[in-house]
Amino acid sequence: MIMITDINQLDFDKTYSYADYLTWKFQERLEIFKGKLFRMSPAPSTSHQKVASNLHGILWNKFKNHSCKLFSAPFDVRLMDKKKSTNDSEVFTVVQPDLCVICDENKLDQRGAFGAPDLVIEILSPGNSKKEMKYKFDLYEEAGVLEYWIVNPEDKTFLIYVLKDDQFIGIHPLIEEDQIKSLLFPQLDFILEEIFN
């Protein structure tokens, strides 16, 4: 296999596997959605980073003595169709969620996670909204993520989706003064204002 050291050597019309991904040696970050390459957004905005830091702090405190573990980007999550058993040469989806919680330690290895996290949190930035709202929504639902949060720092809104019968069901949208309570993790109970200020 040829080692690729420049992102411009990649063919964005080609289909890639995780085995291909492991050979790439360049600084730019990419995600693979069902074999197709997606560039990561440029450096996140200040509001994105502020929300990510605040959420990380809250979640770290809630999970520090818990068997479930919190991870933040960059952290590779290799997703698969939950109906199939696959290996690295067949895994066609590699994402880097802003934050994720994984309760099954068997999903963790030195490369990141193999399989769906229990909770995934994506924070919108200009340029990534379509990717988070459509493509990743579908990927996370198909992979069996149990709870998916989408945070919009600009509008100060918060969307929660819970997996039920293999489909995400949306909970009432939340705004800055609302209190969030995770259905999956009851200990995640806080006022949204804490993450937006």
C-alpha cells in the first residue's frame, strides 16, 4: 500500500477504507462517510470552542467516577452497519465527533473506538451544518448511536435525538434557558446557559 503524505494526492471521487486511512501521513483531518472523503471544517470558531470546552467540563465532572468514558476530537470512531461484522479493510466510515461517551470498553482500542458510541455530541460551525444535520445524523442512526446531541452555538439551541426501534426520535428543541436531561444518562442534568456563556 502506498503511503500518502499530501492530501492533494487523494481522489475525492474514490471509495476508501479505514486501512487506506491508516496510511495517510498529513496534517489535515478527514472523515470517511461510507467510503467517501469529507474534509474537516477549518479551525472551529471561538463560539464552537467555548461550547465544546464548557460541555467537556460538565460531562467530565458527570462521568469522572463512572464506567462510561468521555472522549473529544480528534478521536477516531469507526462506524459500521450494526447488522454486519466488519474488519479494518472493510470499515468505510471514520468520524471524529466533537464529544462522545462510550460505555462498552470492548469498543476501545489504541486507534480510538470501533463501533457506535452511546452518546455523540456535534457542535455546529459555519460550513459543517449540512454534514452534521444530514450525513452524520444518518450515519449515527444506522450505526446504533443511542443518543445524539446537536448544538448550535450561534442560535444557542440544542437538539436531542434518541434511538428507538432503529430510528432517531427528536425530543422538543431546547433553548438557552432550558434544562437538559439526558434520557440515556440521568446524571446529565444541567441548564443550557452553562454551556453558552
